[in-house]
Amino acid sequence: MIKRKLPAYPLFVKDPYFSIWMRDEALNGNDTAFWTGKSAPIYGVLEIEEEKYSFLGNIGGIRRAEQLDLRVTAFSTDYVFRAGGVKLEIGFVSPLLPEDLDMIACPCCYFRFKIGAADGVKTRVRLFFSEEICYENKADVCTDIVLHGGLQSAFIGLKRQFPMSLAKDVTAADWGYYYLTSQDSRVVSKRIFENYLRGGALTPPEKEEKDLLICASAESCGPGEGKFIVSYDDTISAFYFGEWLKGYYFRDGKTIFDAIVQSDREYAAVTDRLEKFDERLRLMSEPYGEEYYEILCAALRQTVAGHKLVENKAGEILFLSKECDSNGCIATLDITYPSAPLFLLFNPSLVKGMMLPIFRFASCEVWDYPFAPHDAGIYPYCLGQVYGIRNSVREYTESKTRYLNLFALPKDADIYCYEKQMPVEECGNALIIMAALYEEGEQDFVKAHFPVLQSWADYLLGKGVVPENQLSTDDFLGYLDKNVNLAVKSAVGLAAFGKLLAKLGRDGQKYTDMAREYAAAVLGLRKNGVLPLTFDGRFSEYSLKYNLFFDDALGLGLFPREMKERETDYYLEVADDFGVRLDRRSSVSKTDWMIWVSALTGDKEKAKKFISMVNRFLKETRSREPFPDRYDAVTADFIRFRNRTVQGGVFALLYRDKKGR
């Protein structure tokens, strides 16, 4: 029996609309689906002489190949099968090297295979993509074969395209075209496919026939290996404050065929680089054990592919996140914050690309607040913050967001509810992230946005020590008055800004002094060495103080080591089977914050205990969804929040180690 490794397995993942998963250990026991759960069936058939065996998808009418193994690495999900005396090894590869912008942006994935057959034994590997892959709402599709660069690409997409027509959370796209490339690509219908399974030929569909599939094939006599290329051309990728943007790969007039040919030509070089990165990741994570490496592999593809890389007319690179399964916002600041360790570790320029939309919207008249905004729109539209809009605007916005350019509204439009904002949360997030970016070599970027950063720091000077009743990034737990964890964030944010000013040759003493005052006020709350949830001690004797993480990562020295060690000791004392609750108000925990607090201790064995709880959740939760981050620490049931980019936070230990603090 194949041991479970993840709740769901990434197969082809590149961006929020190119994201196909398997929710089962048995690759041929269930159908593939989008991250949303919408059906997107892909079928795999191995032909051995006259016999057919299924290795991918739930195919009736033929025998199933026996699955022998399942392995997950940083960029691939690999399987081994046996059928009719033949060994079949396959891999689903998503080239998402975080250090390489062109690789991230190239809209192509690989399906690789290796056949261990005796000499003279004829075999054929085939993949079939159902038309369901190319839409959210069923409609007529068009499909054909294109010959280019010595390759054959079968493509499929809606006859009537609806570009950028779905601006909401849990959805696939009703636009763009999927391509399946091999030396022998075809178009068939469901009727022909079913006939083929019974021994018939793969003939072209009849005119006007419905329920179409595209197919890639490769045959060999004896041992052999090869690959297919799977691509998605979305044709248009984002709306950015009045600009319509294509994906970053297409910035110089390149086409999807350029991407496919390049991916074919560079296959060996690309996979070699991916394997070397994977080896490096394994070595970096070695001090924390195999379980930590497994968590990192679970998070990497999902986190990077939860963004779209584009470039605007000003030549700025934008890395636009989708807040998957929580509200669909784009460029959410308190999603960028938890995801930052991965990108600060491997490519800080991507963090810059995540922050730019926030600064762009903050400069608009309609944002008439002295604190940082929550988001820049709803994916794939950067059109202004949609979180906390007044009801009179919200009803229109939720159904027709793409038509309402919030960023262009005048100052007196008054469309936002103050009480639905996250003022301390987002100011702290922005200051901390920008201070980290400065340390990672993005000095010019930080300097360019210094005035607004100072205004947000000034906001925290007056509002941060005992935060008023407001939301934080854990808004699913509701409003909280006098939130100690927010006060920690205020202190860290102000200290980070004060340190930044010193590096710029300016006087930041008032920010540093106030940060120390805030920290002293927080430290005075300890009971038995543990910080409570609130200043007045209501609800809970503790809460996860993940906001302490950047005190160490940025070398600020606000909070003593012994306090952090006592905090982590206490978390382990009160831990449930699958994690530590955020606080006593509910049994909710979060995977990203679990790893952040594991980085508060200098004791690797203690850190491993947090890691083990997250790893156990991955292996035992009944929920079969792409790496959820919010879950029940008692039952391991996921509570919404799947496929989110916050999982970049599980790289916190590696980022801390890199900083050497």
C-alpha cells in the first residue's frame, strides 16, 4: 500500500488558473481536478502490445496498472507502476525555480516517462485531456493540431472566449487555451476515446461532435523514455490600474509556441537545475529532519504558483498573488507577510513585485487613510482595495468588480468602512517587509517609498501600543480589542523602521525608543513567563506570538531569548495532536504560524516537535485539498483556506538560519 504524503498532490501547477491536482494516493483511482475541486480529468493509458492499462485517472473498461511508488520532491510528483511485465516511471514537473523569473513565467509543465520493457516489446504511452480542463462554465469548445518546430501541439479552448470574465475566488478561467505537445498529438471525442478503450482506433472526431479531448502519444520498442509538454496560454493575465497585461514571459512579443519550443529544447537543462535546487533544499533542511523537507516540498510549488508574474508599462515586475479560498483578493498585504520567508530567502525581487500594487493603490485619492491598505483588488484585477467596502458599493462590486475602477474614485467617494480595516496589521506588515527587503539588497526600492513608510510608522507611534478593537490577519477569529500579538507587530515594525532610518543615515531614535517602550509594555504582561492574548487578560492565557519572528530575523533585539524559549515551551505543553491552537477561543491552528513559532527557539529538537505536528496533519487529515493552512488542531480537519500562498511561511526556519540570528 502506498503511504500517504500529502492531502493532495500537485501535478501541473504554474499559476492560479493552471493548477491541476490529484486528491488520492492512487493516481489511477480518482480523477484529477483544479485546486478549486472542479473536475479537470486527465487520463493516462499504457499500451503493451495489444493490452491497455490505466495509470492516470479513473478509467473504466481496462485494467489498472499496479502502482508501486509515489514520491514528492520540490518540483515534481513521481510515480512508479508495473503492468504486463513492464515498469513505467512517470513524473509531473512544474518548473518554478524561485530564483529564475523566466522559468516561473514560462507557461509550460512537463510530463516525463520511462519505460522498462524487454527488447522487442512494443509499448505506447498516451495522455488524454478532457475539454473540462479549459473552462469553469461548460460551453462549446474549439480544438485543432498545430505543427511547429518539429512538434505537434493539440490545443483546446472555448469557442467564444471570455477573457478576464471571472473576478472571484474559487474558480477556473473561461478563457485561454491548453496545449498538449508531443511527436504525435491528436484530437478525439469521448465516443472515440471509449471506443479506443474497447480496442478501436483513435480516429478524428466527426464534424460538430461534442465532448472533445486532446491527446499526446509516444511509442517505443523495448526500453524508452520521453516527455510531453503541457501548456496554458491565458492570452491576457492581469488588469493593473488601467493597464491590460500579458504574462511576463510574453513581454517581448513571444508566443505560446515560443514557450513550447523553448521548453522542449531546454528540457535537460531545466530539469537539471530543478534537481540541483532540490538537492540544495534537502541539504538546507537537513538539521530539522526529513519531515521538514517534506513540508517544504509540499509548500514550494503551491506558493509560487499562487502568483502571476507580469510586467507593467513602466517596466516594473509585478508578482500578483491570489488569495485562494479565503476571498480571492489580489496582492493582499497580510498574505504577502506570511509568505515572505520563501521569497526573501531565494528571490527578494519577487517580494518587491508583491509590494508594488500596495504602494500604487495607497497613492490613490480614494484611499484616504493614514495606514496601509489590505489589498489591491480581486484577482486578476488590480483596481483598488475590495476588502471592507461599504455595503452600498459591495453588492455591485462582488458581481461586477472588473467594471468598477475603485482606484479612480475621488477622495470624497467614502467607500470604505473604517471598522473593517486592519490598520495596525497592515502598517506593521509593510514596515517589516520593507526593512527585510532593504537588508536583501533592494535599497533603491525602499528609498523610493520612504515617505509613505514614514507615514505608516507615524501611525503606529500613536496607535500601536495597545491596539483598539480591530481585525488582524487572523480575521476569521473576529475582532479583538487590546491584541498583544498586534502590539508585538507594532513594536517590531517600529524597530525595523528605526533601524532602516539608521542605515539611511537618518535619525530614527524616536521610532526605536517607542518600539522599546511597546516591547516593555508587552513584557510586563507575562504570567508564568507567557504572554496573554490581550492586555486585559480576557479569553485566553496565551496566543501564538508568531509576530516575534522578525525580531530575530531582522536582529532587532526587542524581546529576550529566554522569553521566546518560555513561549515555545508553553506552546508545546498545551499542544493538541495536530498543532497548537492560535489561542483558547477555538481549536483552530495554522501551518504557517506553527513553523514561524518553531523558529523562535534555538533548540532544534523543540523546533522538530512543531514540524512533526504539521507533518502529521498533512498525512492524517481527512480533507483531501491542496495544502490547507487553517485547520483544527484536535481533529486535523481543514477549515477552508486551501492552496494559499501563505505556505511560503514554512520556509521561516531556513530564512532565520540564513540571517544567522
